[in-house]
Amino acid sequence: MTVKMTISRALSVTVFMALFACGNEDNNATSPDMSGGEGKVDMAVVGGEDMSPAEDMKVEQDQGVADAGMEDMSEDMPVDMTSPDEDMAMSDTVTYHKDVKPILNDYCMRCHAPGGQGPIDFSSPNTVQTLGEVILSQVESGEMPPPVADPDCRDYLSSEQLSMDAASKETLKKWVELGKPLGEDDGVPAMAPDSATFDNPDLELRLTEPYVPTYEDEQNPNNEYRCFALEHGQAEKFYITGMHPIIDQSAIVHHVVLAKMSRSNAPADTLTTSGQNCINDMGVLAGDGGSGGMVGAWAPGMDPIEFDGAGIEVKPDEVLILQMHYYADRAENMNLPDQSGYALKIADSVRNPIMLYPLGTHDFTIPAGDDNYTSSDNISIPLGITLWGVFPHMHVLGRSYDMKVEVSGNDQCLLEGPVYDFNNQLTYIYKDPLYIPPGSPISYSCSWDNSPNNPDQINSPPKDVGYGERTDEEMCYMFSYVSIGQRRQ
Ligand code: HEC
């Protein structure tokens, strides 16, 4: 059986070659058509006997080509050659079905599935087998899954699915070393576990009309940042005690930031149905001088946030600003209308009102060409506070960050991001909120890569970059969710 897969031009040459290597070069019908102007490539991937019914539905089959290509391909294909006897003898060996599929389900399928933002669909065992080495190298280099804060510093919500453990990396490595055996199909489909949502949100705020991104920004091809002001419709002040985005088009929604600001300060276009281009932060994230500021940030894989006995205040004259980051790397995703939004849990009052403390440094100039420039600062708060979580924010030159507190002479890690990924911005909500005694010095730092080798570099040649809200300027924020005093249970 031949499976036709549409993949993106954004794929690296390695992936492209690996997928191509299993096609039949003599067979024109399966050759990739690189000449098409639509930015997509049709190519054939050989499917084995163990295609699940779900895969059959997802892929376009071409039986004619299959019959022509199958025999010639069997020789080069790295298919599972183990006989049933050998399988028995190697029952504790590492196989795709037994070991690799569950790992991909946990860490990869939320993006690398049909309709997801990852360019390759990993639901076919043969695709995974063909790409085994590429998958391993992406995992070992830390490129995939996209980097997040280190849960060994302080554990946070959803860390189990966001950050891959060493044992899983070891298993992938062993599987590749063993020649990538598929093993016996246990019938469990390759798919991401349903990401949890609220059963009964109190408020669901969506774009009032579907919006089709235009991807006009020449400096950021295929990317668009759009801000929409959402009216909450509440006559009294309230507290957000839980939040989770409602993602309409998962293929193009890369990350979402939720902020609040007074309606009178909101830029006029954000109040229209088509919103406003907001590649620049517009003061939304850092607060508008009043009570405004960040409420939360989400990227795929993050579960709903729910604060236990705590919440963020929203006033009747404030609007919620939804900043959507759209990214379409495939032609067929270019015209998708999106009507995403946010589901909220709210309460009239909470035991622990949470404020968002915009901890950040403004006083820096990142020298042109420097591939690891660090700015750090520290602060002591004269009150005891409880820290509920942190949202680190830099722009495209961001490289790494960290934050710690010294309590009675001992450093405690608060947040550590060995690799910062602008496309994967998350709010790290602690599993256990941490009490910080009065006067304990909190220090934090941001590092940037302003070299020409940074793939996200905007300036060619690089220029000195200072603080600012535009994407070609930089920020260093550790937006911290704090409540005053010990947590009230
Ligand atoms: C949050 C979404 C997301 C998750 C989770 C994710 N990926 Fe990706 N992956 C992407 C995107 C998007 C790309 C396209 C390249 C890019 O934009 O970085 C990609 C590209 C790739 C590529 C192609 C790289 C190349 O050289 O072209 C491989 C291989 C890959 N991912 C493997 C994995 C594996 C293995 C996992 C799980 C361990 C994983 N990904 C988890 C989003 C994701």
C-alpha cells in the first residue's frame, strides 16, 4: 500500500532525504514534485501491513501506485524483518509498538498529528521507522519537543508532557541502535491523549467573528501576531481562578497570550472584529501603567491552569486582550479562518488575590554579534509573598533565562530555562506555590544570542539591541504571580 503524504517545504533536507529514500526513484508517480508553486510536496511513503484503520482514514491512498512500487521498495525499506520466533526471544527488546509509540504519544503527537502544527504526521509506524535517526537527533539536540523550563528546578503544571525524561531518550536511542524494529501491534493507536479542558467554564470568550490571518509581515514570513479585545460582560469585578484557551485551528495557532487592560487604553483596532496587528507588545504584556498586564500564556501541551483558592482580579472597565500567534508553513493552511478564544473559571472573591509582578530588567544593550550576552538584576521584597508561577518573556533573540531566591543563605531555584523558545511561550504554574520570606533577594537573568548565526536574527548584519516593545528590540521579564503573605488555605 502506498500512502501519499503532504509535507512541508519547511522540512530540513535530512528529513526530506529520509522520506525520499524510501520512495522508488524509478517510479515517476512517486517522485516529489518540487516545481509546484504551492509550497507542498507530494511523496510516497511505503506503509506496512500494520496500518491502523485510523491511519487509513487520515491518509490519501493510491492503490495504483502502491502495486507498482511495492515490490521494488521492499529491499531498501527498513521494515521489521524479525520472524515471530525471534520476536518471542526478544520480547524485552525495544520495539516501536511497545516502547516508542507511547513515548511519541506523550511528547510528540499533540503537534505531529493530522491538524497539528508539526509538519510530519507521526501516526504511521512506517513514517516513524523511516525517520528514526532524525527523530533521535532532534530529541538529543534538544530541538524536539520544543524546549521548556527545567522541572528539576521547580516542578510545574504539565511538566510530564512538556519535558522529555532521560529514560525516554535512552529508549529511543536503543531502538535506533537495534535497527528500529516495529514489534507486535498492540492495536493501540498512535495519538496524543486528549488534552484536558474544563468541564464547565463560567465564561467562554471568543473572537466575535472568524478571522483569516493575512501573514503580511515581510520580516516574519508565514507569521502573524494579532490582538483582539474580548468583552467579558461582567458588571462587577471578578477573579480569574482558571483558564484554558479554546483553540479553533490547531494547525496555525502557535501560542496565545492573555492580558488585561482598561478599555479606554486598548488600541482602537483591537476592539474591531478583525483585531490589530500586534507583532509588537503594545504595552499589553508589560501592563499599561494601571492594573493591566499579563494574565497567562499558552502553547500546545499545556493543561488548563486552575489556582486553588486564588485568582487574578479583572475590573468591569477592563477588556481581556487575546494575542494570537499564527504560523502557517503549509500552503493549505494559509486561508484557514480562526475563531479561538479563552475559557475561564471565575469567582466573586478569592482567599488569595494574585497580582502579576512584572519583574524585569530594562537597562541593557545587547552588543551586535555577541552570541551569549546576559543581563541580570535582583530585588528584595519587604513583604513575605507566595509565588504561584512565572511567565518568562523575551523576544526572538532570547537564548536562556533563570531565576532564583536566596533564603537564609541558601539559593533556591525558581525557574530555569536552558533554552528559550519564542514560539513556545508558556506560563509555568508551580505545583506547590512557594512562600518567600520578607527581604529574601530574588535574582534573575536573561541571555540573548545576537550573532548572525541565530536563525531568528532579524538584522543583517546584527545591530546593538536594547530594551523595547518591538520585536526587533528585546525584553527580559519574569512576570511573577504573587499573593501577599503565606498562602491562605
Ligand atoms: C509544540 C508542538 C511540537 C511538539 C510537541 C513536537 N514538535 Fe516536532 N516540530 C514542530 C514544528 C512546528 C516543527 C517544524 C519546525 C519548526 O518550526 O521548528 C517540527 C519539526 C520536527 C521535525 C523535523 C525537523 C526537521 O529537521 O525538519 C522532527 C523530526 C520532529 N519535529 C520531531 C519531534 C519529536 C520526536 C517530538 C516529540 C519528542 C516532537 N517533534 C514534538 C512542533 C512540535
